Amino acid sequence: MMKVVETKETSRAYAFEMWMKAPMPMVTLFRTLDVSHLRWVCRKKKLKFNMLMCYCIGKAASGIKEFYLLPVGDQLMQYDHIAVNTIVLNKEGEVSSCDIPFSENLDAFNQDYLRLTQEVAACCANHDLTESMVIGTSALARYEIDGAVGMYSGIFNNPFLIWGKYRRRLLKTLLTVSFQFHHTQMDGAHAARFLSRLQEEVSRL
């Protein structure tokens, strides 16, 4: 469920005034994560790496209140639920978008991830959860990249993460992620805290 909130009654009132009409209100932070444990869980449990990344992103975001607010049009919306989006290669060789509802239960999240991505791949239609605050992701897992900055369409203000191929370094496996967010939704400190929580979730899954 989502609802319009009175901006002045939220902690984002000043940011709303400052950034809603800015020509470029998006900010991007980069962080290199140690995903060694995540790779171990993948192999041991036979789970998809991308699914586990999406789960950890949802888990890290779910404990930060700013993720439940999002500027939409000229209003600030408040959401009850979070979803994580993933890009799916469909049967026509093109890409489709798939929103996965976040659940703290990893098995439930994994089942939704597998079911929904398979459905989207087969029908070539996007699966959108309009009543959830959606965190976008794009995994360029075949390619070694040092970072990426997302585009700002002026329509979608959702937070967005991008990553490429992980890199093996001696006893560690490293993955650089970029995190783009609308400055009205959160400040740099909130975003940095989210990335720290993401590392914690990846390390203790």
C-alpha cells in the first residue's frame, strides 16, 4: 500500500524543497563489497548469486526508514512494502523488468524470484509492483566494469544499484556496486549506511 504524505511532517521536508526541482537530483555512491561468503552460500546451497544479492539488498534497505519514502511526480509517497527489481533476459532475446516482493524469509524470496523471473522470461512482459517502493538493480555479470552511473529520466526516481562481474583476489571475492538515489529520498549518510548494511548482510547470510 502507498499513500501521499504531507512533506512538512516528514524528516525529508528540507530535502524536498531543495532537490525536487533540481535539474539533476540523483546522487551516485560506489562501494566495493567482499562477497566471498555469498559465493560460498551459492555453492553450498545451490542458489543463484543474483537472487542472493537482491535478497541482501532488500534486507539492508528494509531497516532504513528513508527507503519507504519516494518522490513521485511532485508528491512524496510513503510505502508499506519494499520490492527489488531485476532485469530478465526473455525468450525473444530482449530484456524485461521483474519486481520481486521482499520477504525476510530467504526461502520464500527465492521461490518468488524463481517463479516470477521464469514467468517474465516466458511471456516477455514486465512484472511491476506499483504498490511497493521498488529498488532497481542491473547485473552485468559477464563483464568487468569499474562502475556505472544510471540515467535520470525525470520519471522514475527509484534507487538503483548496478554491478558487473565479481573479481577474485587471493582469498577474497570482490564486487564493486554503484548506488544511485534521489536526494529528496535520502542523504549521502543514509546511502552510505545502506551500503554498510548491505556488506553486513552479505557477510552474515
